[in-house]
Amino acid sequence: MKKVPEPARDVDVVLETDVLVVGSGPGGLAAALASARTGARTALLERHGCFGGNITQVGVEGFAWYRHEKTVDCEGIGIEFEQRAKAMGAALPEPQSLSHALDAEMFKYVADVLVAEAGVTPLLHRLCVAPIVEHGVVRGVITESKSGREAILAARIIDATGDADIAARAGAPVHKAPREQMMAASVMFSMSGVDKRRFLEQVKADPQTYQDWRGNGEWDITTTGKEDALFSPFLRKPFKRAVAAGVIPPNLSTIAGTWGTVSDQGDLTYLNLVSLPGIDGTDAGDLTRGEIEGRAQAIHAIEALRRFMAGCEGAKLRNFGMTLGIRDTRKIDALYNLTAADVREQARFEDAIGIFPEFIDGYGLLILPTTGRYFHVPYRSLVPKGIGHLIVAGRCIGGDKISHAAVRNMMCCAVVGQGAGAAAAISLRRGEDFARLDVGTVQQELKRQGARVR
């Protein structure tokens, strides 16, 4: 590969802070709030123009769609996201669970308010391009933006990029599944102009269940059986009819999936119908291909709904998500890596920083938490090996494939983020690095913040 030399340069330090959170998805946003609430000067760095990540930028509005009557759910900042959204008119009842779907657009403002209330320094429109590492310790990051190249220094760093970008570039050991084995990426989109009454009448006339997910490519799943008869807002028949009629090309027969909410104004939101296998979210070429192909498939899906789904005849595209939905890339090699047995068999850990229901969604497995089962999330799974002053939040914590299918879910990312944020502030206060931190002190702080540790 041809190379060009890049000249050395001195970079202006534009900010020094106690804790820097890189990435503002559910994990990063929760981490920043928890760190600030623990008393640390905290900054939240985001490459886009809004906080919220998977919620606001991808458009994944079903924040807790797993919740049922007997679910033992987590507590803390993740639940606060849902409650504040409801209070601020940024949520609607979710059709398949006892939860509310977040309004992706309005949640941008909700996140702004939460950040301001906590006293977090907002850093939007800055892309982190490199960590600053000295003697095996992360001291800060380099960013690029319209303002040029800048440095931000911090005593503790939280990698909430989702892809373990900071950990990987700092030299911490990471791993990822081969491209062909990664969970598919998605293009989320919403429609407007839907006749709500006629749409819901059609749904009620032919109700779909989780059993109907089976036998459709990316949507082919294995369950425990207890999920099979539960209602799911699943759409496949309009697309099968569209393929038969030549509206959708035969090679797109896997278009199918779920819808989130339908408003009184005719907005049909969180359409999760396009699955894109073979996309590595750490490869810009793959991301480019996925964005373009995904939007093309979404347009086919809209035309199919207009022709073959009651209430959608006069509907049109309202918006695409700002970016692809990525489920699966790098994971750190942590001090402890979660296993399938941990998330399926209610693992208990002395260093737990939160709980999460037995909800697993990915790699062809769907388990819904309908019986009160839950597992502990251990602090050690947030701490990468071999690098100092760095902890991770979100879906890149240490674990195998099946455990990832549990912890990647947004509410669990918020649980992890709150734990990471509290740990970062306490690590600095006590003068202890993450690998040697007194987790009992972190647990006490998390309880004070309303999180459930056990």
C-alpha cells in the first residue's frame, strides 16, 4: 500500500478534565451522568451533533421492549432515560411490552437537558482519532473537527465508542468475530402519512407472534418456547407478496422485521426491516456500502408497505437514521470475560455493578425475561487488560458471542455506563487505577444513585 509521510506537530490542549467519556450512546451518556453525579469534572465527547447514540443517531426507539409482567428489570440511569422521556413528551407506549418507546428526535433534547443538569461539559462535533498514551497509561485523546486538530487531557478515560476504538488504538487486547459471523447491521427508518386506525386493524386481524420470526433468513431464531405465543409487531407477509409481485427483487427476500409505534399523527416509527450481513462497523468501506444498500432496501420496503399493508397506501418516508445500526464489532479482553452460561444461568458476582434481565437477542437466539430471571454484570468485565486509566462502557465489554447478545442491548449498556462512570470518579478520588479499585466503594455510590447492584 502506498504511504505518505505525516509531519509531526504540536497540538493545542483545549480542555483538561477529571473524566472524559468518548461516545454518547446509552452507555456513554449514562457514564457521563454517573461520573458527574459522583463529583468528578466530566466531559462528554461525541462525533455527531447530538447525544444519544443508538437512540438518536440510529433511531432505535425500543429501549426496553423486553419488559413483561414478571421481568425483574435493572434500576438507575437507564430507567431514568425512559422516565424523563415520558415526562418530557418524548415517548409512546411500546406495542409488545410494558415499556415506552423513546422518540428519537425529541430524545436529542432530553439528553441535552440531562447533560446540562449534571454539569457535564458537552463536546459535540469532534471525532476522536487517537488516544494519548504514555508509559501504558491513557492520558487523553486527539480529536479532529471544524476547529482543527485538538487535544483533550483527562485523568480517567471511558471508552464508550461501542467499537472499543480507544482501547484498541491504545494497545489493549481486543477481538471481534469474523465479518461473516457478525450480527447484521441495520438501516432504521420511519414513515409518515399512515392511517393509524386501518393499520392497527390489519395488525389485529392477523396478529403475529415471535414464532413467526422463524424461517426468514436473518430473522430465523431459536427460542426457549415460552416466547413463541407472545405478540410481536412483526411484518413479513407484505414483503413476501411484494416479492411475488415483482415489487421487491427476489434477492431481497429477507426484508422483514418489526415496527415500533404508530402515532395519532400517522408516524410509523422504528421500522427495523433491513438486515445487512457481512458489515464490519470498524471498516469505513463496509459502512459506506451498508448505508447505500440499506437505504435502497428501505425504499423497496416502503413501496411494499404502500401496496400491501392497510393504512400505508398514502404513506412516505419520514426519515432514515443518521447512521447505520451496528450490533457487533470489537470486544475487549477484560479482567473477566462474560460467558453464555453467565447470562443464561443467572450468574452472581461479588463485584456486580448492576443487574440485567435474562434477555438475549442475537446470533439466532431470542430469550425474553418473562419469569423473573436476571444476571449480575461484573465490574471486571469493564476493565481492559494491559492499559491504565481506561475503562469501557457499552457493548464492547468483555465476553463471548452469546453474552454479547445480552449486554449489547441499550438498557444493559446504560447499566454498564453508570458503573463505569461511578468507577472513574471514585478511581480518581481514591488514587487507585481501575484494575485495583475497591469495588465496594463503587457499589455504595451506585446504590446512592438509585442503581440496583444485586
